[in-house]
Amino acid sequence: MMPPQPDKQRKRPRQDRAKETRTHILATAAHLFGERGITETSTNRIAAEAEISVGTLYRYFADREEIVKELNDGLFTRVETRYGELLPAITGLTPQEAVTEILRAAVEILVAEGPLVRALVTDLNFYGSGIPDFEPRFRFILKVYILNAIGLQPGVDVDTIAFVALNAGFAVTLRSVYLENEGFDRETVIAQTAEMIGTWIATKAQVP
């Protein structure tokens, strides 16, 4: 008689619970980082707030820095995914219209995570911690748009245009989480930034 085969389905609830626990830890940490700041939030505090033991937390994350990195990377991954989804829709738009949509997409994600973004900006070298890994990928997406919009033209350095436009736009999107507290209308800032960048792209490429 053959021994009973293990029920493979029994593993799924355990895997699902592990995923849920990991997600719960990240959500709890994001809330605490936004409320207290990163440096003022220990792994013990995260575990207590999540109602798990600190030993359980360490089964998923080696330390607080790993949690911060995952939250940081998660923000940029969401922006990158949104840009990829947006690319077909903006291909036929003017530079100003396309930049408006690109800025708005990033702003929506960052503003939705405003407290966490402010904590990352305040307590970390945010630009240095996240952008180096993602900046080339963002720049590639923008470069694809520019090439689709204007094509290859003699004397037009598409790589430099994409680099400058991306970094100028990112500075504004990052600041967007603070704008309303400083008395600025977010949509107006997006529109004026898009006009500036879009006009510059069109001028460099000699397109309307």
C-alpha cells in the first residue's frame, strides 16, 4: 500500500498567512514612520503596533533598514508600473500634455502616501536611497515617449532631454506632498511645470 501523499493544498494557507503578515508589518511600519518619523520608530515599536512578537518580525525583515528599503522600493515600483501603463496613452499627445499626465500619475501615488514620503524625505537621503536604482528605468520610459513623439532628429540629444525632464519633474512631484500646506495649488503647479518642461522639449526638438 502506497503511503498517503501530502496534501499540497495545505501549504497554501500558510503561504497566504505569511504574505498577509509581511504586508501587515509593512503597512504598520509605513503608518508609524509617517506618524513618528523613521529614526523614532524601532522594530520593537513596529512589532507591538502590529500585535506580533519582535521575533516574528525578524523572520520577515532583518532590521528596520530592510523595511524602509522595501517601502521605498514599493513607491518607485508603483510609479514605474503606472508609467508603463501610461505610455501607450500619451504617445499621441503634445509634449506639454504628455508631461502633465506623467507628473499627475506620480503625484497621485506620492500624495496618497504623503506621511510616508515626508518621513522618507526627512529621515533619509531620499534621492540617494531610491532614485539610482529606478532613475534609468524611468528615463528609458520617457525616452521611448520622446522618440515616439518626435523621432530621431539630427542634433537632438534624446538621452539628455529625458534626463533633464525626468529630474526636473521628479523634484516637483516629490515636493507635491507639501504644496497645499505651503499655500500652493497642486494642479496649478503641475500645469505650469508641464508647460515649462513640455515647451522646452518641443523647442529642443523643433516641434509644435
